[in-house]
Amino acid sequence: MRRCRAFTLVELLISLIITGLVMAALITLFFSVFKSYEFHQDITEAKQRGHIALAAIQPFVLNAGLGLPNTETDFQNAFSGMTKLLPADNTKKFSGYVQLASDDTYKLTATHEAPALWLVYSVPGGAGVNYEYQLPANTDVVVPLEGFDNLSATTNLSTNAQLIESWVSFPSTTAPFRNVATPLSPNLTLRFSSPTSSAVQTVAAFDEVHFVRAAKIFVRNNTLMIDRLLQGSNPQPAVDGIAGLWCTFDPDENRVLTVRVLARASTSRTPGIQSGIEGWPTAADAHWPRDSKYRYVVVSRSWRIRN
């Protein structure tokens, strides 16, 4: 007779236990890999949003103050009559071309850090002068421009002092000029305001005309907003997924503007998924209630304001 052999119950139980332990280890490893992928996916996405936000802010910063006064008194005297920058409410007035503010409406006057950034900057116009010109204060002067037809915003030039579209600057000067006549020929009729009647601004030969522009940059409803202050314009969304903005600038010290962007991932996870955010100042937490179900990253950049 041939003897039949088979696995015993004990052997089956042992094999099941070993298989279970192996499967448990594999599941743990898989879960760990999945969580790591989830973490890096969130962090990468948040960093990308932060860098996009800084890239959206940078063009305004690079030409901030070009050809403009660098003190509050001179700045406000130069833009006399400009209600976009100098409204009747003193708490809403620009005090300079780089200004920290509490939001899109009210400025902060006693601090060098704040959650919103107001900037006055200059945009190259594509035309310039061939010779040096002396422009006395409070006087209309006709300035011929070479390449006048290349002006990118000729049709937007205004003669209304209340609008930012009527103001231009030159890099070689320290005051803006208001266009006081409709540009119907390759000339601009310019005037700069000063309480000192003997003041003179010198436009250097071969200098390029720039259009003066302004922007208020702030965060609203997890979106980076930019208000360009042009006639009829409203704040426009620039980058989604931005939970906060924190800016530091001391105009009397090193004149370095630092902007920190608090960017978040788009996927909602488990509440309390992130205990702390490296690089985000404690003082900034008071301005935004963060949703604990998202991961956040701080991305920052600094610029030395030249003017």
C-alpha cells in the first residue's frame, strides 16, 4: 500500500501566520510610501504656487520708485492732485513708492512689517529724448520724443491729474511729470509739481520715458489679488492657493524688501496634518485663520530697492 502524505493543521496555521506577517509588512511599507508621495506632492504643489506668486509680484518691485521721490513729503507734493494715490482719507494715502499696508484699503504707518504691499513703479514706454532738457517747476514744457509711435500706451495717456494714466517719469529724474496736453504729435507737454518754484528737473540725453503705474497687492479668500489702480479697474485674482502674504521693509535702514508667501496645497487631508510652518512669522498668524486640513509652505524673496 502507498502511504498518503499532506500538510498538517499546524503547518497550515504557521504558513498563514507567516503570510499574514509578510502582508502586514508590505501593507505598512505601501502605506508609508503612499504617505511620503502624498507629502511630497503637497509640498511641491504648494512651493510651485508660492514661486508663481513671487513671480507675479516681482515685475512691480523691480521698477518701484524709478524716477520718483524717495521721501514722503516730496512724494506727496509731486503727485499733487492724484486722487488714486492721495485720496482725501489720510489713512488711505500712499506715503512712498514702497508701502506696507494692512490690506487693500488701509495703510500701516508705525510698523515695518505688514500683510499687504502697495507699490508705485515705472513701465518703459519705448520712446525717449535725444537731448538734455531742463524742466522748471510748475511750468508746461514741450518735450520732443524719438520713437513716439512706439509708445505702448499712447492712447491711454490722459490729461486728468486725478488718474495715474496721466503721469510719466524718466530714470534720470527724481520727480514724476504730468501730461497736460493730448499727445497728437511726437511730443509730450509735461509739468512737474513742486512747492519750491525754483526747482528744476533735468532729463538726461537719450533717456527713455516711462509710464507711472501703481498696484496694491494683498491676499483675499486664499487668492493673491492685484489692484492696478487704473481707471475703471478692480482687484483681479493672480494666483490661487495663497493663504497669506507677509512683507517687511525699512525705508530708513537697508531698504531691503522681503516678501513671504504662505502657499497651500489644493488637496484637503486629515485635520491637524501639519503642526507648524517653518519660516512663517508668529505675528503673521493673527491675520489669517489657516485650515488645518491642508499642508502649507513658505516661499520668500528679497529685493534691494534701488531708488
